[in-house]
Amino acid sequence: MTPGSVVLLHAPGAAAASWGDMPEMLRSYGMDVIAPDVPDGEGARYVARVSLIVSAAGPSVPLVLAAHGAAGPLVPAIALAQRAAHRPVGGYVFVDADLPRPPGAAHDHASLPGPPDWPEAPCGYLRTHADRAAFPDRDGTVREARLRGWAVVEHEPPAAAAQALSELITTL
């Protein structure tokens, strides 16, 4: 797919700077990138702050929501807020992220209920080389993404993680 804007969602409790040079690299590939900075929000507060920042940025649609770490479980709620604001979501990418629970599943403290039709757009999972080295126990998350039928890419250097993310987005 060709996204309108890619929204990079950092983990709650972190900051947009945690993406490193990813926003600039994606822009160099011709993508419109929004990287909301919400360092002090969690749960519903994080979702609301992200939605305000995205709205103020005037994004092109369809959006691709790319979540990192603990932002993953919040993606369905963020998608619901974007859809309510008439900003369609064309795809979802999880970058070394926790996964949202399927609709109807029990939700823990880190996730919020999302729309019953989520995901209504294609999903993908990017596992970076750095994550594989630091968190070998995330193999179960990657397996779960595959079982859900999502495109899964395991980044290998020397290719840049931004290149792997850009290529994954185009396959959605």
C-alpha cells in the first residue's frame, strides 16, 4: 500500500526520540511521517494526546499506525479515535511491540478496548535485529503475529531498520 502518513507511536513512558533516526530515514524514502511525542501519558491519556497531535499535524490518509513496544496494545483504541475523526487507517505495523488482544479477549491494564472489527486493515510485524539480541523471549510474539496471518519481517543488518519498515509498509 501507499500510505498517506505513517504515525510512529513510541511506547508510553518513553518519548518520540526513542525512534532514533527512524522518522528522518522514512522521510528520505519519501514517506510523510508523524512522530507524536507523549512522554507522560498512559492508557486513555496516551490515546487522547496522540489523537490531538495527529489531528494538529493535518495528516494525509490513509494512515499507517506503527507501534513500538508497549504502544502495541493501544493501537486498536488509537485506530478507533482516528476513524472517529474521519481519518481512515490503511495498515498497522508493530515494531518490536507487544500485540493487542483480539476483540472479545480479556484486556489487561496496558490495553484499552478497541472496535469489534479490528483489525479492519492489513497488519505486519517487524522484529529488528537489536530486539532479537536484547529480548529473545519475544519469539512467542512473532509466532503469534504469524498465526494471525500477518506479514512478518525479521530485520537483518546491514540493511537499515527503516528500510525494512518501509518495505513492510508497502507490502500491506
